[in-house]
Amino acid sequence: MADQLRPEDITLELAPQPRGDVTTVEVDGEAVVYSPNTGVHRLDTIATVLWRCFDGDTSLHELAEDLVDVFADEDPSRLSADLLAYTRDLGRVGLLDAVDPGDPNTDG
Amino acid sequence: MTARTRSADPKTLLVPPPRSRALRTGRFRALGHDFAVRTPDAALTGYLNKTFGALAAPGKASGEYLLRSVRTRGGRRWETRYGDERVTVTAEPSMALAMLLWHVNREAVARTPGLVRVHAAVASLDGTAVMLPAPMESGKTTLVAGLVRSGLDYLSDEIAALDPATLTVRAYPKALSVDPGSWTALADLEPRVDPAVAGWLPEQWQLPATAIRQDAVAEVAQPRVVVFPRYEPGAATQLDRLPRAEAVVRLVQSTFRFEEEPHRDLEALGRLARDCECYELVMSDLETACALVLETLSSRVRR
């Protein structure tokens, strides 16, 4: 577990990937993800779009650039910050490979 | 004189088991659980034949429960066994029977691995079903009893057994287990019980659906509405739409042994939610709750 990231240590350089043992189904644009370790999670529509993009090859930085192309009116730094926040949230609930969610009962 | 046999438990001296064929019930099938019950009491055998009547099947059961009296150093006790498994030994015959009923449900889940088993009541209208998933004490048995009284067909008050390929629900039409808190709302359905078995009965009605309406039991149905009921005394009874993804989350949380086949079950529950309208029902008044569910289900049947 030594090379596991903490969610708060995720940066835009990370190419996130769902854990291999999670199962996902999409309904009305929202993903429902089951992890044997942390149970069932409902992702909102934005998190669901990101979830689909997490292939282990594409970095958050590259995803942020794509988002800037799509949402030309949005502040690029704001988009990057939101992307990072969503990814850290997914890491905290134990859905990302190589990210240790830590103890959910512990602050920080 | 026949010597008494001694069980594996040295503290327990067994009373010889009953020999009369009249003390063995017929064969029942609770989904994949195939059983009969041997009892020390002809009246109890009759009661169980009636209670499990909707599960009756021809032929010989592959498993057998035994309800019997045992003498221990602490006095007379009541034992429930399933084959070699001792389910319980208790001072109260009503607890022995309650544990048998509990065990039947447990085994129905355990012995039906090919189906997605949701903790839910199910009723149907013209083959179109409403599923009512909820934890214990949420009012699902009361609601399904009210719906059957209102004319719907009955599939279960405990397990919605979904075929993952077709998403049809296979009936598990056990007797409805009605707790005392619902006896007033369902007073007209109070079962008539032979006084000879009164001492065996837990403080819970076992109400065969056929006692509500002779033709009430359906074999299979296609769910088109999912309603998550929650009994809340004093609250306004209302039905609110639930996002389908939230319905999937709640269905997962209501599915027995989900962790055994998570991919299959999640995929099936996702398709189920896409096929259904999903609601949350807060209820304090049974009549209003039934009317709301009936109206919603009827609109799906008409489509």
C-alpha cells in the first residue's frame, strides 16, 4: 500500500482509473457504482461523465483541457479545480485504483 | 418398552418422534426451498397446511422440519430442526414456530441463487407488478395486504424473486406476516384460528392471501412500478417520484446476498429501474396509500 495516494494528494498529473473490482450501471445519466469494499455509491451527472473518462491513460490535466474546449465560457482554473475536487471525492469513497480512501471516520 | 434415545446434547432427552402420517404436512416449495414439516400435533399440522397452502407442491419433499417437545434438565422445551440442523430450542412453542417461519424465508433466499432476491413485497394487476422494497417494520406487509384487499394479486410480502434475464418476478406467496401494529388497519382480515393451536402461534398473524381473496395468488408478473414505502405515524401520506439512480441504490441495499453476484444483480436492478417508474411513499393512512399505489400501477397497466 506504500505507493497508494491519499485523496488529498491527487493532482492534475494523475490519470485516474476505476478500481478493478467495482461494478457500474448507468441510469438516466447517473452512474451507480458498487465497490465490495465501500458499498454502493450514486454519482451525479457530472461525476458520471468524468467517471466514463477515467481510463488510466488520460491525465486530469488532459481532461481539464478537453473541458475547457467544451465549456469555453467557464474559467479554466475553476474547471480544473472542480475536476480535482470531484476526483478526490471519488478517491475518498474508495472507487479509484491506487488511491487509499483511508479511514472514513477520520478527519482529513 | 422402548428406551428413550439420547441426543448429541447430553442435557437433552428426546421424546420419541411422532409416527403418524397425519402429523406430517404436505410438500411445500418456497422458491428453491423444498420442505415438509413434521409436528407433534395434528391441529398444528392442519394449521401449517393452511398457512403454507399457497406453496403446496405435489410429491415428496427433499427436506423436512421437525417441531417437537424435548425434555431437558431445565424442564420441557420446544425444538425446531431442519434435517440435521438444530434451528432453536426454546421454552415457548410459539418461538419454535416463529423460528421455523424465519428459517423458511432464510432458506428460500439461500436456495434460489439463480434469481435476484430483493427484500420486497410484490402485488400485481393484470400481470403488471408493483414492487415494494423496504427494511423490516416499514409497512410493506401492511401495504401489500391492503392492495390485495383492494383487488390486486399477491406474489409476496417478503421476497421479490427477479429473473435476471426477463426481469419477471416469480411468486413467493407465503402467508402474510402481519404484526400487531397493523391489526387495527386490517381488522376485517383477522385470521380465524383453531383454539387448539393458539399456544403455538407467535404474536403475528399468518394470513394466507387466499383468505383475503380465493383467487388472489399470481404466479409471475412484470414489474413496472417500484415504490419504497415508509410508515411514519402522523405524516401526510404521499407518493413522490424518486430518481431512478437513487432507486437502484436502494434496491441494492434491499437485495439479499448482493455481494455474491454483484455484477449480475446491479445490471439487472439497473434495467429494472429503467423499465419502472420509481417512487417513495410516506404513509400513515393505509387507504390513502393503497389508492395512490393503485392509481400509479393502473396507469402503467393501461399504457
